[in-house]
Amino acid sequence: MSPALSLAMPVRNGERFIEAAVGSLLAQSFTDYELLIVDNASTDATQQICERLTRSDPRIRYFRNKADIGAGANFNRGVELASGVLFKWCAHDDLISPDYLARCIAALAARPSAVTAYGRLLGIDESGALTGYIEDPLPAVENIAAARRFDMVTRRQGLDAAIFGLHRRSALLATSLHLPYYGSDCALLSELALLGPFVHVPEAVLFSREHPTRSVNLTCADRLAWQAAAGAKPNAREFSSRIRHLYAIAFRHRATAPFTATAVALTIWLMHPVRLGRVALEAVGSVSPSLRAKLRAAGLAILSRFGGRSARRGRQDA
């Protein structure tokens, strides 16, 4: 019999924190779940740790890719392997409060139209101590039209709490999931917002760990390599890829929200000078990566001076 909930933990070289992350899941008050650890060809001790963990609890299953398939594809593999009606991605370096799953499941049960329930996000450091960082939740979106939800989530960008919330798997399967570029999770959340509202559950807490090797702290080159499959050319035009992805999402779900409404909202959002600058930088980078790096550094210095760059996500949220 399939469990009610599938938890998928994508990981590559997560030996430092994965045992604590799994322990946080095993300590949940809700127990009817499967935990699918999807190892993207780790080269550290992740495999040995996970194989030991599978022997400690029958709910844990370990899958290892023969080669690096890229971070996005590895996230998607968790969905493909899942059997539960509900689904949650679990970061290999984060923790959740003991009643996180139970509270989010109850929230979805109380709101049949909702596609995602997510908790409050608090930052922690490498030792697990609170850093003081608190991610702002989305405004309430339950009684808002699909096109407006799409616009709100697209403008917000980078909502870690929501991407690591609980999702109805049927809704996820109606999306394009993660595509092979950095920031694809932002577009995925926008697509989910077209399919239904999100529910914020402040009593459920996600403890997001800050450390030097998390994806948002990687250099541009390392971040691109993290998303690319082994042997594939990294996609350096990540923001341009997101723009194309968002327009494709809007067209794909035109029966849910009029394409005229979503496309106009996207175009207005894109017309911000910073976003147009990012598209231009990527075009320059396709010809001269070194010039792009210099221009990007200058632009980030200006944004930092005026407080316009998110220190947490490393993504522009203008």
C-alpha cells in the first residue's frame, strides 16, 4: 500500500549534514511516509551514510545515479520515484520542526483547492544555531484569480519555504517540473500558483542552513556546473531561460488563466531595468564571458550599495 506522503531528498556530496536532515524527518509526529534519497553520483561519503540509514528504518530508500544528471533532473527523479498522494522535497542540509508534516497535511486537507502548504523559514548556521534570518511569506492568495497568483509568485522569486513545502503530487505532475537551468524552481512555483493557491502554515518551521557550499553561495561557474549533467555544456543564460520558461508556462495553462493576462503581466515584470540588464548581460556573455563578468560585478556593486540585492538568495528581487 502506498504511503500518504513521499519525501524526496536530492543530494550530491552531502556528507556533512545529511544524517541530521534525515534525523529531522524520522523525528516527525506524522509517520505515514516514504523517504527517497536520490544521490546524484556523490564522490564523498554520502553513499555509505545513506546505505547505513536505510538499514535503520524501512521507510528509507536509497537511489544512486550512475553519473551526474544535473541538479534539476535529480530533483525531478524524486517525483518520478514517488508513490504518495502528497509530495515534499527535502534539502539534505536543512531541518524541520517535529510537527511540520502533520501541520502542512492538515492545512491541505482543510483547503482542497490548495496545491501547496508551506511553513515559516528561519535561517540556521552550520552548527544549527539560529542566524536571525526570517524569510517573508507570500501574501494570502486563497481568493485571488490564477493570473494574479502567477504574477505575485513570479514577482516574488526565490521562495525557499514554498519549494520545500508539501505539494499535491497531481499538481506537480501537471507542471514542467525543473528545467536544466539555475532558478528553474522560481518558474516551477509560478506554474504551481496557476494551478491553485498556496497555504502558509506559520506553526510549521523549516530551518534553512547557511553554509559555504549551498547552491546560492557557489560561484557562477560552479553553479552552472551544478545544474548541468556530466559532459553537458552548462546553460549560462539562466535568466533568459527562466523568461522563456515562464512564457511557455503561461501559454501552456492558457485554459486556466487567459494568456493575454499572464503574458502582459510577465512583460511588465520583465521591463524593469535590472531584469532587462540581466538579459543584456547574458547576451554579452555569449560573446565575451570576461566582459560579462566585469559588467556583472559593477552592477552588483551598485545594487549592493542601494540595498537592491538579496543577500540570502543571491537573486535579484526587484
